[in-house]
Amino acid sequence: MEHVGFKNKTFESQEAFHLILQATANPGKKVKFMNHNYSQEDLHISSVNIIFTLLDLDTNVFIQSAQENIISNFIKLHTGSPITKNKVESDFAIITHGDLDFESFNDGLDQYPDKSTTIIIQIQSMSEGEDFVLSGPGIKNSNQITLRGIPHNFKEKINSNSSKFPRGVDIFLTCNDELISLPRTIKIIN
Amino acid sequence: MIDGFNFAYLDEATKRMIRRTILKAICIPGYQCPFGGREMPLAYGWGTGGIQVTASIIGINDTLKVIDQGADDTTNAISIKNFFKKVCKIETTEDTEKATIIQTRHRIPEKKLSENQILVYQVPQPEPLRRLEPKEQETRKLHAYEEYALMHVKLYEEISHFGSVIKTYAYPVRTNKRYITDPSPTPKFDNPKMDFMEALQLFGAGRERRIYAIPPYTSVQSLDFEDHPFQIQTWDERCDICGSNNSYLDEIIINDKGEKKFICSDTNYCEKNLKT
């Protein structure tokens, strides 16, 4: 890439944000990024779209990956975000490898629950694997998603996160060009 | 589009900051997220918060509708529409069904909104507890610890003084069974429309620098008591123009003798009703 971030910053980031907004307002809904112009071999296309749309100098980023240095350099180059080794300090976390527990990230303060980490977890599949039934604000009755390559005890971790409401972390699951958003309000009921 | 401005007026860094705030606001329904509100080219109180939210979400394919007290053709609505035409060159409409984004000052359209629409409210005072507790640090604590007795006492006192809750606009609601939220000064007539609304609702308060949100399909309950259930306004009259008996009616004085008529506050609804 010969430029930093999106080439057409205004319109490409608006398009990407519109999809992220849709996904977050309708948890469990799979949205697809049509913009495949930007890629990095260790990151999914949807992760790159989110990074270019939401990250900048004001967001601390934590990275957990086998290619930590490469991703870290990519993010520093394209967004200017400071990289942190401290999970609690992070506004965004990008997880490409390994297990994780949500507890160690920032779940905000009682009076400022918005000061919490948004975790981007790259997973292997959104069409096959384990089934989960979601419920919560933004979902009409319930919503079923199928995931593979997620953290261990995913259901327990999501439900313990949502039981802390209004505190808690918010999660973006990314796979290739697709995104599923799981705000802290969401419970896995089955 | 006029030269010398970024698309949608705000610079990209500001939009990014507001976008992050909007996402957090959706994740915590009803919670007032602080954001770095910018100065806009119009006075506080004229919708600077709503405009910043709209500017951060709007794209070239969006169709914008702006209403002020339900009307498409009032000063505030027209000038905001002209503003976005100037800085975005987007389509605007008066048709509630055709709009993808509806920015509103103090009304929710009568027509049921759909999943692919976003309703943006202009909010003067986002804090429902402000009149009961002037300190921001204190109201934050009250929200944090779900300590809402003050509000219930206030409603109780109104009932004991006047026989019913006399608040007819900005009637407090409970969002997702947690945060007490100010529905912006919409008439309480509109409160039931917020409950499990299919459209995403975003609230922008420019002067107070707060954004909050209610996702689609979210429980929004007006505060009440078992023996004094919440009730919306009703009228004996019908709309003088379209004859509707189920929309929110504005009372207008028509001559010096004080004679009055009632007309629909939602002009687009009234127009469509007249045609059918």
C-alpha cells in the first residue's frame, strides 16, 4: 500500500463504519465488508477495515499474536495508535492467536463504563463449528450464530461479562471479510 | 457541495472520535457517553449534538429527513436540511418511509420506523436527574449505583400534589431495565413508540457533550406506579386537516377571538393521511 490507512478516507471509512454500526446495533448479525483493497497477511480483511475506521492516535492498542511485531508495525504505520503491553490500558485489543479471558482487560468504571476495552478476536469460521443462541438488546427474539476458533468456555466468558453490566468489554468477532459484534449486553442462552 | 469543507463538515479525526462514542453508547443502552463536542456553525440549542451525530454516520447514499416538532417545514428543520445539502450533497426528503436517517427535534414520526432507518434526536439536557441533583459527579454516582429513588419520589410527589404525574414531555424512561434515560423533550405521547422500536435511536447533546443510544428491539419503559400506570395524552378533537384521531395534535389559535383548531404535529403523516 502506498498510502496510510484508507486511500479515500472520507468515504471508505464511512462505508466501513456503517457496517460496524449495523453489526453493533444488531448483535449476531453477520455483516460483510465489500472493501477488499486493504489487507495484511496476519489480519482478516474485516479486522483491517475496523482498524482503519476506528483507530487513531487516541486509542491504545494491545496485540496478542504470533506475529505481534508485524501487526504492531502495521498499526503504528497506518493509524498512529500507541501500542501497549498492558491489557488494562488498552482501548482496543487485537487477538489473532491463543486463548484469552475477558477479565484481564479493562471493563470500565462504574461511573464511566464506556472506558472499557473493545476486543477484536479473529476466528476461523462463522459458518461452521459450535452453535450459540444469543439474546439481548438489538435482537428481536433470539439470534443463532455458528463459530469456530473461539476462546475456550466462550459461553461462560460471554455470560460472565454480561452479568457485570454496565461494566464489561465489547467484542468484535472477525473472520475473512465478515464481522459479528457482541456488545456487553448480549447473553448466550443456549 | 461547497469547496473548502470536508464531506459532512466535520474532519475525519472528529468523526472517528464520535463514531467510537456512538458504538460504546450502543453497547451500554441509555448510558450518557461523554464526547469531545465541537463547535458547529450554529448556536447551541439549535441541534448541534444531533448534527454532529448525523454528520458522523451519514454517507453519500443516505436520504435525510429533518423534523422540528414533527414538522418538515419549520426553520430549524429547513436550515439543518440545507446545511447537509451544502456539505454532503445528499438527498433530502419529507417522506418518513424514504428517509434512511431522520434527525428530529422533539417528536417521533407517527409512521412506524423500520430496521434500516436511524433516528437521531437533538437533546438539550441529556441528564434526567439534573433538576433533582445539579452536580454532574453526583448524578454519575446515582446512575452508577442505580440509585433512582429521587426520581421516584419526584413522581410520587406530583401524584400526591396533583393527582397524577404532570410531566407531559421529557417523561423519564428506563432503558433496558437499567439506566433512567431522558427521551429528549418529546411529548410523552411518543414514549411507547421507543419501546422495542425497530430503528436504531441515537441521541446527541451538543452543549452538554453527551451521546447516548437505544439499540433496536430494546425495552424502554416509562416510569410509573402500579396504581398510577403511565398514560399518554388523548384528545376529544380530530385533526382539522386530515381528520386523524390517533396522532399527536397541536393546538393552534386561529383568530383574535381565541378560537382554536387542532392539527397533526407530524406534517408528513397528515399529508399522507389526507391523500388516502
